[in-house]
Amino acid sequence: MLGGGIKSQVTGNWYTASGTTITTTPTTIATVSPYALKWGTSASTLSEAWADITYNPPFQGFDQKGILLTKLIPNNYLVLVQGVQPIVSHVVAANLPLGNYVSTTGTTGTYTIVAGVNRKTEPMLWLRSSAPPFSLNGGGNPPNNINFPGYDETKLIVLPNGNTGINNHTPRASLDVLSIAGVNQPCAIFGAKSVTTAAGSGGESIPGVGYSYTRHLEYVPELDLAGYNNISKPGDHGLFFSDGSAADGTNGNSSLVIAPWSADINVGGLRMDKDGNIELRGNLRTTKITVNAKWWPDYVFDNNYQLLGLDSVARYISTFKHLPGMPAQKTIINDGQDIGALQQMQQQKIEELTLYILQQKAIIDVQEKRLQQLEEQMTKLGY
């Protein structure tokens, strides 16, 4: 952009929005409004954008260079004044004291350093949309006035420190994304396209190759009820994974692994499969675990409960080497422990054991009563 116009970077015909031809060279500057100028081979093949950059570098082997954007930044720009005329194009060393200096390169006059401006905070790249404010005075009583405040909306900004913002102009980190989407809409998607020879309902056909779909992670800042998954509640955040191979790009068969990158077989991690089941290899430390139980063995105390006799229990233990109704050692080692089910079975054994104790107490009470009666009879007989 030069003086509000556009310099032609390609020799040839430029066209206004109405199709008027303007022949230019690389040194000419358009005399029409910048927004009305396009370039193309004909009026019917205008550029798809109001302004675009097309480059075709000469063949230089396989080491092709792209477009390089460099901003040269000294520690400080020091604004100089010669007489009363500011000279902002001069860049001098940083941290010089304010005062008067005489050029040693033959330039006449005295330069005065009047201010230091830190340029390290100014954007290197800034893409934004903007609309100026305006107002219209209408008639009527009261007046039907229209006031438009205008706006500046940042789409992308890159600061000299490397912080990059998307949809915000003050990025706080290397990448700072502000979502402008609504509920159940992703803020960011990270993924890679995969190709399969099978037709997946979530993929697109690639002629001669097969079907493609996107394996990805996406972050959703705000969810509604059952958004992306039936476990979601209104106001939740969400981090979702999908291999994109099922209907509407949902997950088909993929799992998500969160683990240290290691070849050591002793290093564990966490894996969530396609059904939401979680496998954890390693220690788990927590302050509380809640298991949703489907049943609880209080039926043991029902009057019609058939409690196994102790003789039968003894024979079962002698034969199978574990309690009736409990898994065997081999089963636990091979299949692991279902904590909820095992607690229920153990609770059942505790309640059965309580019944056995009560039965034995009843027998002991009868025996003690009979013993007391025998002692009383012995006393009467003089023994």
C-alpha cells in the first residue's frame, strides 16, 4: 500500500469491480479506490479476494523458498528532531541519554533525542476487520437518529515475543485462542487426515485413493446438555477425541492414550477406549472413590433367606479352596477385581457371618441355661 493506493506487483491488466481494464506496470500506482481493484487474466476471472498475493519463484532445485516476513526491531527507536522537524526514520543505538548530538557523517545540523519508544511490543503481523463509526440524523419528533459505534475485530496477531492471538489482540501465551463460537461449538481442532480403502460414513471420497477422514482432538469451551456425549451437562467444558470414521465425523474405533513417551515396560499411563472405559496402569491416589452399586446384599437378613449350613461351607472350602459365591484366586489374577462387585460379595459374606454368629450365640445361650439348671440340681443334692 502506498499513499492509500495499490502498487501493481504483476505487469498486466487490472480490473475494477465493474470490469474496467487498467493496464499497469510494476511501477504504476492505481488511481482507483483500493477496494475496487482486482487482478486477473480477464474481467470474468477476477481474483477471489479483494487483495491477494501470488508468487511463482524460479526453479532452484528442491530447496524452494516461500514468502518471508521479517520485522527488524532494535532495542528502542529514539525519535530525533532536527530543528523543529521530527525525523522518525532514523534509528540510533538504545539507551542513549536525551540531549543534543551532532552528526559525524557529514550531515549538517544538530539532532536532538527527545523520546525513546519501545518497539518490541508492536505487532509483527495483525489481521483484523474494521468499520468506522458513523451517524445518520433522521426526521421525526423525537429525531430518528442512527448511531453506529464502529468496531475493530482482531482475527490474528503475532507479537515480537512470539505470542500469537486468534480472535484477541492481547495474547497471553504462545497461542491464545478466544472462541467466538456458540454452545457446543469447538474452539480449536487438532488432527490429521487419514485414508482408508473402506467407505466410512464420516469420510469423503478421494478419487483413485479411497476415503479420507480426520483423526482429531477438539476443545469445546461451553457445552449444553448431552453435547458431544450424553455425560455432558450445561456449562461444562469439553475435550473430545474422534477418528472421524463414524456418522457425522463421530468416533468409530479410536482410543485416547495419556501417558509419558517411554519405551520402558514399567512406565504406565491412562487409556480411554471407544466406549469410554478407562484402563490405568500405575498407582492411583485419591481421597475418595464412589462406586454406583446396582444391588446390596441386605436380603441376607430376610426371613426366607437360605443360609448355607456350616457343614456345607466346610465341604465347599475343602473342595474348591475358596468361599462359596466368591471368585477364585485364578480368576482375580487373570481378570482383575471388580471393586464394586467384590465389595458387594464381601458384604454378603459379612452379613452371612453375622447370621452364623447369631446362630452360635443362640446355641451357647441354650447350653448356658441347661448348665445353670444342672448346677442348681447338684446344689440341692448336696454336691
